[in-house]
Amino acid sequence: MPKTAAARLAASPAAPARDFIDLADLSPREFFSLLDLAAEMRAAPARFRGRMSGRGLAMIFEKPSLRTRVTFDVAMQSMGGYAVFLDFSDSPLGEREDIEDVARNLELWLDAIVARTFEHQSIRLLARASRVPVINGLSDLSHPCQALADFVTLRAVYPGLVSPTQRRRPVKLAYIGDGNNTLHSLLEAAALAGVEFAVATPPGYAPKPSVLAAAQARAQTTGAQIQVGNDILAAVRGAHAVYTDTWASMGQEAEATRRARDFAGYQVTAEVMAAAAPGAYFMHCLPAHRGQEVASEVIDSPQSLVYRQAENRLHAQKAVLAHLLPPATLSSSPSAGRPPAARRRPARVQ
């Protein structure tokens, strides 16, 4: 594209936004309110059957997807709305048409946009240009929808993870593997939730320093404890759940051989799980590579929460959509002719 998304974002004027880009944008109260809403939607889906009636969601995807694509589509349909899939895998967002023009066209016809992109700045630029909410379905920097679903899952198996002000028991989460987008969002979620979070990555694969520093700063206000290092056993000791992710994410296929060498010894095995707290669970955002980042006997064991995490992607997505989009009315539909100067105000979770 003629000008990078980052450059256009820096040059474009700031505008009030109501989006779901990073968990760091939320307060602890907002985060727990989303967890509450997701749990309510999981328990009583019929109550929300018409919540998105008449609403439309644009789904921009530069990357292949199973869970993100299906759960957003099903979320809209199950709440009375619809989704339009836009395949950008052959022509990346911003290449054929400026990102701003994509946003300003989609806002004319649809009520929200979810984007799964390589560049995080592409999502930020979409949000800056759009008058309808933009949701980060995954970027090279973060994966907030996944982390939200992960904490919906943790809260279901550890009810002690209650609220910002009421916590009946401490919860420790350990992460073993790459300092990638999933880890970045887990750091933000752990800081919001006030839990203990211990990370072990191979040397040279630590999370982005700015993300870690922001999470540690937030942790000082919520009571979270965040440690990042290279020692697997130190990270998993006393952990109630052990999390890992693929060693080479989409777009890193050329690095797979080097990463397999660098990550040797960072596989989550039965021995690693035995070093965690008794009855500790295993977590993975999927897709998984058995025999690489996790042993088959671990991911396919009764300790594994991977399919509950996948199921909760649906409920977390529904909660995000309900948070961003008020019940549809004639005057709030995209076709109702909102004036071009109208700008969105930040949405707050009640």
C-alpha cells in the first residue's frame, strides 16, 4: 500500500471511540462486568435471542480462522443479527483500497466491524476512521477476545475469581512459551483480574516490554502479581492452570525450524503439569500442535480446558457485541442516515 497503516494512523485526527481493541483499555470493573455478562449469556441464551435484531456485523479477515469466524457469526445469528464475511487473505487490508475508505463504506451498511489482521495498526486505523464499533479479532500485537474467553473459563472452574473487590481465594495462572499476541492479552487480563500470573519464555522470546510494563503498572492497583522469566518450573509451581500456545504463529512459518530448536524444553508435559498445584488445569487457545508445545497426554487429558475455552469464545463474543451495540432501533440503524459529523462516544460497561 502507498502509505503504511501506522503512518496514516499517526497523521489522522483523533476521534472519540467505542471499540474493543485491547483489554488494557478497560477498567477492572468493566472487565468483570464483561465476564458477568458472558456468564449470563452462557447460562440463559434465550434471554438474548433478539438482542442483535436487525444488526449487521462486517467480518474482515486477513488470516484463516475457525473459532473467531464461527463464533462471531453464530453470536450474531443466535441474537437475531447477521454477519457478512470479507476475505482479505489475497489482498491485505489497505492494499486495494485505503483502510479509511473501507471503514467509511462499511459503516454505511453495517453496525459493527470485527477485524482479524496481521498489523495491529490496521485495526487502530479502522477504529479511528469508523463511526461504528470496531473489534479486534486478532492482530500481531494482541488477542483480547481470546483472553476474555479464557478468563470466563477460569472463573467458571475457580469461582473464587469473583470481582475487583471480592476475591475468596487466590488464583495463579502460568504461561509457558512464546511472548506473542495471546500472551500480551493474557498479561492485560491478569492485571485487570488481580491474579498471580507467572510466565516462562525461552531467552529472546519475552513479551513486548511496553505491554509488560503497562500490565505491571496496572497490577500495582489491582493486587495482581506478574513475573516473567525463563524458568518453567518456577512459573508453574503452585499454578492452578498452565497455559501454552503454538511456537510459530501465522506469518511466522518461515521461522518454524529455528523456533522448534529455540523452544526445545518448553513443551508442557505431564511432568510439567505435575509440578503445578494438585488438580491444575491445562489451557491452550488452539490451534494446537501435539508433540510440540504440548504433549498429547496433556491436551487430551481430563485436565484440559481447551474445548471449554473454545465454547466460551462464543459467549465472550456475544458479551462484547452486546456491550458495544445498544438494542437496535430505527434511528440507530446504519441506513437511518446518521450525519457524517456524528462521532461515537466511549461506551462504558454498566
